[in-house]
Amino acid sequence: SEPRGTIFLNLAWLRTAALALRRLISRGTLARVALAQRLGIPPSAATQRQHGIDCACYYTENLFVRSPVEGHFCFEGRTAFERRERPLLESLSFEARDELLSRLEAEAARRRGIVPAAAARKARVAAEYSPLHPELWTLRERWLHRDFVALVEQARAGELRRPPQLAPGIYTLPVFSELFCRLLTEELAHFGASGLPVGQPNSMNRHGALLDELGLSAGLLDPLLSDWLRPLCAALPPLAAAGGASIDHHKAFVVAYRLGEDESLSMHVDNAEVTLNVNLGGGFEQGELLFYGRTAHPLAHHDWHDGGGVGHGVLHLGAQAHAALPITSGERLNLVIWMRSRARRREAGCPMCGQTDRLL
């Protein structure tokens, strides 16, 4: 047998070779993305799906702006918007009207360019980023809270003891171990200090990170979805009925709430059949979640401190309207996974527009 030192040298060589190969492949991806942009080649449907876009309505529906009027709008161009929203525009000053139209045009442009921009960022991260905790790129049972492991084992055996329910289709539960949350927050801080570009988590949250762009999907998030979250959702009737039993892909990101940046989030629904929202920590005050159902008044709320603390979260229907109250101090970091089902969407339509003929 080989001496231990030789084995370690061989393993180190293999890791170095794998990293070099990954960087070579990533440079090739960057070159292909740049060439497609220069030639004006639109991304394929498959490429769009890889970056979280499931329906063509993404480019024109539910465009979010904060000012001068906060809300979600349909925007197919300035002329069409001026015709459709004439009463709103007439109620605004000239400056506010121009600001609203400019912000909508900027958001529409951002969305049109989001796929090549995301592909370029992901390739650059793969080529240039050296992880602080490379073990995070592989799902391990020690990343999961022991009570979550027990809960999913019950679900697999058909003996699930339902977790606490804030309201129909809204559950609270432990998900990740404190170790995982600490390592992930350290990794995100390390990535933030790298100077590499980071994508906006979604149209409403401006600060955080898209976890697929860090390369965390294949080894961490995909098996988390298929092996752990899907069996659990399938065993909870309100979630299963909404497509939870057939969730097969996801969009995962971390959102950051800080004073002077994103402090709160107005009422909205998610582009997901089921959403998981987990507290990663950060030392903050307030910032509770409110759930509205189909009413204008909150029917349930979740306090992150009373709800179990770091590693604990909320599992809820994506169509459940909700909002985040402002934090009053500190920083709140949450890992959010929008879980999606192609089978459900082919049957019931896109959650955002209700149509099936625009699905990608």
C-alpha cells in the first residue's frame, strides 16, 4: 500500500486538477455567453429555466417599483402603460410620472438581460472564487436540524406528526443546524469580500445572493429538495394539493435586511408552489412575517425570535400573501427556497399569470 503522505499528495493533486478544469470550463462558458450577446442570440427556454425563469410573463408582469408609487405593474412598453394606467398617471406630478416610467423601463431592461448576466456571473464565480468552507457544496445530514431529520423520516414512513401550523398551509419547523447556518453566513461574508459580482435575489429584495450562482445547486440544494423537502411537502395535505408532492426544481437565495437598505418587504405572493424561509441569524430586532391569506388583514404572524431562532423557518404555500415588517436594528439573513412543480404548472398555469401557454 502507498504511504499516507503519498495518498494526501495525490488527493491534493486531484483537488488542484479539478479546480483547474472547473476554471477552464468556466472560461469557456464566459466566452460563449459573450459571443451570444454580441450576436444578439436570445437565450433558449432551457437556459432561461436554469436561471429561475419558468414563464414568459416574467418579462412583462409583476414589475416591482418602490417609488414614486410602490407596487407591482404590468409593463409592455411606455405607450401601452400610459394607455392602461392613465388614471394613475394623471394623479401624479410630471416629475413623479416620469420617474415611475423610467423605473419601470429600467426594471424591464434588467429582466431582459438577466439570463446572460446571471450566466456570466456564475461562470466567473466558478472560475475565480475560492470557497472558505468547501464542505458546504455537498449536502450532509449534519447540516440539518435533528428534529427536521426526524420529521422527514416520519413523512417517509407515512407517520408524520404535523409540525405547528400558524394558519392553513403555514407551518413552523426547525430545518438547519446552527453549524450549517454559521458556516453559510461566514461563506457569504467571504464571498461578499471577494469583490466578485453578485445578482439581485429577486425583483423586491435588492441585497443578498443567488445561491445557484455560487454553484450550490447540484450538491447541496438539489438533493435537499428531492430527498428531504419533497417527501415532507407530500405528507402535508395543503402543500401536497398545491403541487408540493411533485416539486422538482427551485430558485434559492439569501436575502439581507439592514437599516438603510432593505428594511422590510411589502405584501406579495411568491413565484412558487411552496416556499421555505429559514432564519440564518444576524442579530436583529423585529422583522416579523405577516400572512394575509386572501384578506386585507393579517391572519397570522411569525416572530423569528419566538419561532425557534437560528435554523428554524416557515414552510408555506407560495400563493399565501405575506409581508415582512421592518427590522429596527441589526441585520437579518434568511435563506429562501422557492419550490416549483412543472407538473402543477402544466395543469394549473403559472402562479404569477395563471396561463399555461406562456410556460417555458
